[in-house]
Amino acid sequence: VTTTARAGRSVDPGPVAAAAVAAVTGTTAPPEVSLTVETVSIAPAVDDEAVAIARVRAQRMIDDVRVAYGKKSWTIEADTVRGWIGFEERADGSVAPVTDASAASTSLAKATKAVAKAPVDAIILRNRRGKPVGVVASKDGRALDVDATVARIAAEIEARGTGRPSARVAVAVAKTFPKLTTEEAQKIAPVMVKLGSWTTWFPISDRNYFGANIWRPAQIINGTVLAPGETFDWWRAIWPVTPARGFGPGGVIRSNYTDPTGALGGGMCSSSTTLFNAALRAGLQMGARSNHKYYINRYPLGLDATVSIMGGSRQSMSFTNDTGHPIVIRAFKIRGSGGRGRVRCQIWGAPDG
């Protein structure tokens, strides 16, 4: 919406004041004096032509924006783009449409997902005795550079205002790097040793979804690399816990009794306890940890680590790599005999004393 410019006016009060004082000075002054005030016209700072030009430029800018990555593309609708257009007055009296595309990041969800590729850590190969014998190279990942992409979108929108035809906006992509690079792995492999290890046996039953709720977390965390200073958190590492990912109903302690199949993923505490004991024996800095509500004789006394999410409460198990070098978590599924299974966790790294 535009409005018509109108001239203003002003008055120089000096001459009028002087004439008024002169008219009433002396005994012969009349009872009433009329004085004419001279006004000066003030031109508007922004005239109709400047507004008309700005409006035309803005209308050119308001159109769909096509964001592209490779052969894929996504559309940001014109109605959304309209909300990013504003105007600013400039010192020379002109008006210019400007683009605030900071909100564009909310329109880039699909592009973000399409671009994302997680980096792959280097893998240290070992023989049966655990001795490092080689390294599988790491791979860089990629992620959408949101700030740079938003800047490109803003530049494209503003360029349309000059009459340039619309063009697709290629997203900006940034490299993401593995926590354990090939070079770091080659450097640390010769001095890497098993810092801590623990194995837990358990009866295979419906209380642990026949072992799946214990072995599945081990499979998920196997190969996890923690950079120096990085913290491992159980739920962040294995989430989401869903049937589609191999979890099923298992046992859970409610108040002072056990519900044999009352929780999805129930029984996974055998895995969290095993990893806790491996990390503890590796001398790592321990974080969140809690015992079960009663003693379970398969775990070392006072050294179990229950994990749970119930309603608004959450109990996790966490530890931090405070060694100054990358560490690697290894976890193994071991199928036993006589209805028993085992899970084993190890922490590998460079010993720091």
C-alpha cells in the first residue's frame, strides 16, 4: 500500500515577532493588529516517483524461490517471500526494498536433510588378540551451510528487483569432519591399548526380549569414537528406542517390584551396566549413574547403572573422555549356552597413566 506525498510548510517566527512588538509599542497602538504570516513550502523527503519505483522493484522481488542441490530442488512460496520484504529510506531521498531472509532457515528443512551426510570415523583394525594391524580411512561428511544459503537467497531476491529474471539458488554446502581422522588413527593405533573391559552374563528370556534389548544397544554403540573432552550419554547414543530398530518389551522395576515385560527396551540395563564398568575401569570421568532399586547379583556390588525414561523422569549413564586422545568403544554380542547370553564392552585408547 502506498500513500500520496504531500508538501508541508513552516514559518520563520522572527519577522512576525518583530512586527508584533513594533505594532503595540507606543500610546497610539490600535486595539487590534492583524499581521500576515509568511509560510515556506517544504517538499516531502520521499516523493511519489521514489515510492512508485520502490513498489515496482518490490513486486518484481516477490516470487517463488527455487532452492536446488544437484538434481533436487524445493520451492519457497511467493507468499512466504513477501514477508521478508521491507523498505528503507536512503539519504538521497530514494526508497529501496530490502530483504530480511533470516527466517528462510525454517524453509530449508528438506534441503538440510538432502544435503546431510555424516562423516565416517577411521577404523582401527585389530587381530584376534586385539593388536592394531591397520587403519580403514575416514571420510568427510557434509552439511548445509545455512547462513551462506540464506545469504544467497537474499541476493537472488534483491537481484530480481533490478529486472533480472528469476534463477535457481544453489545451496551452500560445508564439509563436516570425523572425530577420528585417518591421520589421527595412524598416529594413535600403534599405542592404542584396551583401557577397560567388562562382560555381563544374563538369562535369555522374555524379560529382555530374548536378548535383543541387551544386544541391540551394544550393536548401536559399537565403534563409537569419543574425541578428547567429549561426553558419552546413553540415551543420546542409542535413541530412538522403537520396535522398528529391534527393541521389544522387557522387564522394568516399578517402585519395589519388577514388571517382567512392562517397558519397551526393558532389560537394556545389562548393556549400560557393562559399558559403565568398562569405562570405570578405564579411569574415565564418570557422569550420570544410578543403582537399581534392589541388588541384582549378576552385577558387581554397587557398580550397576540403571537407565530409564518414565513419564517426565529420565535416568541416563554418562562418562567423559578425559584422556587427551580419542577413545573407541567396542561392544560385542556373545551367545552362550544353556539359555545364557553375554554382552561385552571395551574401551580402547592411548594410556595416559
